Amino acid sequence: MSTQDFERELRAIVGAERVLADEPLAAHTTFRIGGPAQWLVLPCSENEVAAIVNACEGAGVPWRVLGLGSNVLAPDGGLPGVTVKLAENFSAVEVLPGGLVRAQAGATNEAVAEAALAAGLAGYEFASGIPGTVGGAAIMNAGAYDGQFSDVAVEVRCLAPANRTGASGGDNPDGVGNKSGSGEAAEDAIVTLSAAEAAWGYRASRMMREGLVVLSATLQLAPDSPAAIRARMDDLRERRASKQPLEMPSAGSTFKRPEGHFAGALIQEAGCQGASVGGAQVSTKHAGFVVNTGDATAADVLALIAEVQRRVHEASGVTLEPEVRLWG
């Protein structure tokens, strides 16, 4: 299939206005870094997501899934193939009987927390300031302030690509889909995983390991006073703003927490706070964040990450593992 024919197929699935060719990824990531996606596609339904993935699998075109890009470093040279964006175009939130809240993968954590607040439901306050989507939170088992996604999730609805070679969904994609070019893609399946089947761990899940695209998640929350919920959300927001460099582009915490340590403290002890490569800098406000001071490239960030890892290992013997997903 020619490039033109494949683009026509994408446009037939979602409409011409929701297929963006050569779209700069810097405009779709919180790092404000990244070259052009060959195609950025904006589906609005589960069927459209499945049809896009099936088209890619059938044509041997690589594909990835992006949410708000809040935990992603996109390459300077851009990406071939299809980037499926699940954000405001895929963001419905529904409050159900029995304290349940169902949210599509593109719904922001803040929007879900606000919907729960309006319904007098507590339990998602910890995530109200996490700058990403439900899809990303489900894949990474996002957590903050003694709470994590697995504490409240009861089930996750996913697309299971027939050719699972590393594609994943939400804000934290970890690979690309089929590149075989066989033209013989089998049927993709939409599956619902219970909390046990999701097999969450620290910043990990079955969805991440098996390349499942998160479509939605259902949360079990508990009744509480809206005033009490709001007070907790405001407190967490103030604590986050006082400690984290929210005023600068970044992808959140750059490194996972090493067992028995805090990444930020290790980085400080190794003398890395304030260190920079090009436009990338270890934040002077919180050493656990690499920030874009204005003109950082992905190459700058990668070089700074490597330098921090080297210096921390020399100083403490600890090897820091990136939490930000490194696309490439």
C-alpha cells in the first residue's frame, strides 16, 4: 500500500480533520520537545482506535499511543508511522451508582478528581495534580502522596493488538506496534481486565508488559464531604507547587525511586543539582526533575540523564532508572 493510500485509509476511519501529517510532537508533550510525527491521529471512539491499530497492523506501519505526553521524551527527528493521541478527543468521565467512576483513557487525572469531588466521592485526590491521563496512570500505576492508581481501580478496558510487539497506551507508551509488513494482521480484541489481572506493580502493569492499549478504567471511590475532599486536593496542590518546578516544561519525575533511596537526594549528594547540557537542566528547585529551560533537545536531555546516572553511580553505587519514557 502506498503512503497516500494509507493516509486515505486513516482519513476514512476518523475524518480528514483528525489526521495531522508531519505534526510536531513538541506541541503534544509537556517537555515541549520532539520532531514531527508522520501522522498524528485523533480517534473519538473505541471502534476508531481499533480500526486505526488494525490498519497499521495490516499495512506494517509502526504505531504508538500518546496521551498528554506528560511522561514522554520524543526524539528530535520525529517518528515514522502513526501516533494515536488519546487526550481531549477521548476523555469522557461518568459517575456510576455505588461510588464507581468510569473514565476514558484520555481523561485527565485532574478532571477525574474534579468529577469525583462534584459527586462527593473520595479516593482520587492523590492523583489530582498528576499531569497526565487515566490511560497513563493505569499503565504506569501512577502514584503520589501515599496513593497509587491500583488502590482504587477495579477494572481496565483495553485493546489487545493481535501483533503485540511493544505498543502501549496512554501517556506512557513503551514501544511500537507491528512492523512486519505482512499485510495479514489478525483481529484485535477489546478485553476487560480486573484489578488482579492488571497485575500492577511499582510503575508497572500487565498493560505495559504486554502492549495493551488502555481505553478506559473504572474506579471504586468512597462517599465523603465535598468540602473535605476539596481541602485535601488544595493541600496536595500547594505541596506540589512548593516543591516541584511546575513553571518549567518537564516530564515529571525523571527517575524511578531506587529501593531504599530517594532519587532527588542521591542526585543532590552527587553534586548534580543545577547541572545542564544545552537547554536541559537538573532543576534547582527539585533535583529529581530534568527541565527544559527553553531550547532543550531530546539529545540534550538524554545526555544529561546519562551524566546524572554516571555521577550518582560513582557517588553511591546506585544505578538510577529513568521513569520518563524514552521514545525513539
